[in-house]
Amino acid sequence: MPLSPQDVLTDHAEVLVIGGGNAGISLAARLIRDGARDVALVEPSPVHRYRPLMNYVGGGEATMRELERPMRRVIPEGCRWVQDAVEAVDPVASTVTTRRGRRFSYGTLVVCPGMHEDWDATPGLQDAYTAGWASSTYVPSAAPLVWQALSGVREGTVLFTVPPEPAPCAATALKPLLMACDSWRRSGVLDDLDVVLAIPGEHVLGVPKADARLERVIASYGVRVLREARVARVDPVLRAVDLTTPAGTVRLDDLAHAHVVPHYRAPEWVTASGLGTGERGGQVDIDPETLRSRRHDDVWSIGDVAALQTSSSGGGLRKQVDVLARNIIAARKGRKLRRYDGFTVMPVTTSHRRLVLVEADRSGPRPRHLPLVSRFKPRRTTWLLDRYVLPVVYYRLLLRGKV
Ligand SMILES: Cc1cc2nc3c(=O)[nH]c(=O)nc-3n(C[C@H](O)[C@H](O)[C@H](O)COP(=O)(O)OP(=O)(O)OC[C@H]3O[C@@H](n4cnc5c(N)ncnc54)[C@H](O)[C@@H]3O)c2cc1C
């Protein structure tokens, strides 16, 4: 029976979570484990993805089937799933409206719808994806095509980009580049290629010792690096990309393939609701330590959409979920709030079987776990952890609120 307008207006959730990605599912599961009742989660997609594996799909090391699960299987028991998309938040009235016209009031709101691709920021890019000569592992529909395209390249110029912040774990955009270079070297075609990497900053990660190590690897593959470079526009017909750099515009013509990651922005309703920072990317304006909205005490945010003053990552969410779950309870009881230190991870494969794992927080890189062992050495053990162990930990523990 269809809902009457009164029914729609009286729908209430004590805790309403927007987005069923890494952030939303882990948090809902953790809150329920901690005894919360009446947790509802708004998520339109029938599919949940463990997105870090998408880079391995782009390296021919995994399939989309391995990283996808039906959403109904990851929604925690005891959580109400509203299969719909949020279209507006009124933080003064404490209500949320969905695309299907449903309205919810909430006691506590957690905003975590991730970041959306900003195709308008790069004219021509979406058409180049459609034409098939541009792709990236960051776009689920394109990720399965990346390996097919890159493994077929035998000569010419190939462009890879790291997206400007804010973007989901931007550093891992180096993974498809370095796995492709490793393959091209082993098949003997690397010397016939002009491989170009465009990075938004002066250095690849911004962590000096890790940068030194990774830049040596990148140089060993003969990759040309364009620094402080951004893709301004793409000509889908001429297979050309214009990049702005401090030295002026660089045009790369007749590309064999372009692994160009789109720019990102928060959903428009974040800004429209007055919850955004007002800065580029429009992320949710929170205290980056307590994770609480600076303007509305009953609104919180974590994950890629939150302005956390650290680079976003699924690894960082382990800490954010713990801090936020405790803070929601602490705020209700008038207790002191915990603080998130900006912990994040930047895993970068340097070949098909080795990986550098960088962990940092707002004060800089994290101390090494083992004394006398170089933190930034590419290792097979960290590759095995990233490729095989973490996906299991993700689905069995993180999404069940157990970490
Ligand atoms: C290619 C790639 C590789 C990565 N590699 C790594 C890695 O190696 N290590 C690492 O730690 N991190 C990695 N990350 C980052 C990690 O995946 C993200 O930080 C993490 O997924 C963020 O979770 P989230 O829940 O904030 O956002 P998402 O995972 O994007 O989830 C957001 C959810 O919100 C939903 N949503 C969107 N709009 C609405 C709406 N209006 N209403 C309701 N729901 C909505 C979406 O459907 C989605 O399910 C990678 C990311 C990508 C894209």
C-alpha cells in the first residue's frame, strides 16, 4: 500500500546513516554491536564494492566479481535499509528527503555518501571514456577495461594521472601505472613507449622518504613525470589531452591510451544543505578530530566526503569508525569526545608482486612497526597483505563492525 504524506513525514530513525559504502556499513554495524537500536541506512545501490581491489582489476590481478557483494548481504542485521538516494538534508529541522520523496527525521545523522565523479571539471573526458581510449580503475564501469587496454599497448604515448585532492585514496592511482610498466618491461615493449605520469603536486605522495623510494622506481621504468599538472581538457576525437603545468599548457596528442582519473566532488545536496565547507570539492565541514559538524551538533561525517584534513582512505576509516561510534554515545551522555589523529594509508604497488605501504597521520609518517626494517621498501609480504588478506578482513571484520 502506498504511504500517505503523514506516514512519510513521521518516519524517524534514532541514527540515520547516509551511504552504504565502507564508512556507512562499518559504522552501522559497529553501532549495532555497541547496542544502538533504530539504526537506518539510506543507500540506493544493490551492489557493494571493496574498491581497493579495483586497482588490481586494472592490473589484471583480480576480477570485479571478487570485489562485489550484493548490498543486502552486507547490511548489518538489525539495521533498516532504505534503498533510496538522499536528495536534501535540512539540518535545522533535522530531516532528510530522498529521491523517492520519503522524509525522515533523525536523532543523529551520519553523512557518508563518498565523493562523486565530477565529469564537468574535465571537458571531453567522459566522451573519451565512451570512445574507449581513456579509462581508469576509479570508475567501476571502466575498471574491467583498463587491463584489456593497457596490456594491448605496444607503442606510442600512454598517460597516467593522479587526481587532485579531494579524491578517494589518490595515491593508489599509481598502482595501475607501476603494474603496467612492470608488464611492459617483462614483455619487452617498455622501451618503445613514452609513459607520462601527471601528478597534482611536486612529489608523488608528499611523504619525503617514501617519495624518494617511489620516484626511483618510477625513474627506473623511464616514466616522464609532469609535476603540478592537471588535466584541463580532453579531445575525444584527436585522442589528445591538455594539461596545465607551471611551465604552461602541455598537449599530449594521439595517445595510445590515457588512464585519467576524474576529479571528484561531494554530492551537490551537501553544499545546498549548508553542511559543506564552501571550498573546492564541497566536502562536509566537520571538526576533523571529533568528526562532528561545526554547525549542527546532531550531524557527523566520516569517509571520503568528510573534510578530515588528511588524505582519505579505507585504512583511515578503521580509526574514524571507532572514534565516531564512541563519540556519538559520549555526546549523548555529555562525556568528553575522542579525537581522530588523521591516520591514513597509501599502499602503492611497485610491480605485480611488490608493494610499498605508507602509513601517516597529520603529524607525518607513522613510526616503523619493526626496528631496523625500512618502512618504505617495496615488499612481497605487504603486497600479499594488500591483495589477499585485507579483502577478507574487510568483508569478515570491518563491515561487521569488529575492528
Ligand atoms: C580505485 C580505488 C582504489 C582504492 N584503493 C584503496 C586502497 O588501496 N587502500 C585504502 O585504504 N583505500 C583505498 N581506496 C579508498 C577507499 O575505497 C575509500 O576511502 C572508501 O571506500 C570510502 O568509503 P565511503 O563509505 O566514504 O565512500 P564510498 O565507498 O564511495 O561509499 C559511498 C556510498 O554512498 C552511496 N551514496 C552516494 N550518494 C548517495 C546518496 N545521495 N544517498 C545515499 N547514498 C549515497 C554510494 O552508492 C556508496 O555506496 C580506493 C578507492 C578507489 C576508488
